[in-house]
Amino acid sequence: MPHRLDASGNLIDLWMHVPGVPVPGGSKTTKAITRGGRFVMVPTKNGGQRPLTATFDDAKGNGPWKAAVRSYGKREIEAARGPLFLKPIAIIALFVMPRPDGHFSKRGGLLPWAARAEHVVKPDATKLLRPVEDALSKVWWRDDTLIVRQVVAKKYIDSEHPECGAYVRVLPLAEFRRLYPAIPPVHGFEVTPS
């Protein structure tokens, strides 16, 4: 079931599988634009000015992966006939990665220790999530600021997930809390004056 709607027609569950080898996002860098050694200035809402900036993603080759995620995302939201998520959401993502040659015997079988191996090599899970968030912003949700919970995992391909790719699920925060009550609310980081 790739999506569920509530009685009012609002999305309460949307998910998809994007086949392919997940490609990480890079670090984002924002730079001020200059011309002739001077900052290019643009007006601000309060009547002042600020330098014009551009944000760059240093990831190599993630354009086709982001395009695939965006394409599958558009297809799923059109099938759901639901509006974009406009309230706080949770994103759950599983990235299934290819196994290296060292996981296989000379005859091609999976080595016993490799069947239990965790994907503890690059790319890290948060870098894998970044291009998915970028690709689905304004496709599944209005703005990335709506993402208030993230559950991200990565693993090697196995019998349970025999194809590389990304499994992505988005839920309104209230639905996430209802379905996953074992995940505690965020607390315990309170700062008390000394």
C-alpha cells in the first residue's frame, strides 16, 4: 500500500521504493556572489540590503539519483491524489547498498560472516538521506523545515531486500507517534541553570 488518506482526503502515509544504487549528497556551501571585487547586493524584506548568495552541493554524480527519486516521488503523490504535506512530518528511510566483492567466495556464494555484516563504510546514512530530502521537497512536502523526525538506516542487499535502492516513507508527526510509540519523544536534553 503506497499511500493512505484520512477521511478528509489528507495524506497520512506515503511511501515508495526507488531502485538503483543510492548516491550520497555532499556538504553544502553558501558563497556570496561578487562582481568586480564587490558583493552583489539584493534588497531584504525590512528595506535593507544583503549580499546575493548561491548554495553549492559538492557531491559528485548525485544528479541522476536525485532525478530518479523526484520522478518516483511525483508518480506516487499523483497516484495518491493527495496534497503536499503542510504540517510537521517524519521521514523514515532505508538505503539498501550493494555488497563488495570481498563478501563473496571464489565460487560466488555469500561468505557466512558477510551475511551478518552491517554497512559500516561510507557513505554515512545522513549523507544518503540528504539528496532524498532535496529531491522530495516541494514534491511531497512544502518545505524541508517540516521534517521534524528522521529515522534512517542503511544495510547491504540481502534476501529480505534483494534489490539496491531507497525505501522512503513519510508520515504526519501525529501518525508517526501513533504507529511508533516505542520511539520516545525528544527530551532529556534540557539545560538547567547551575
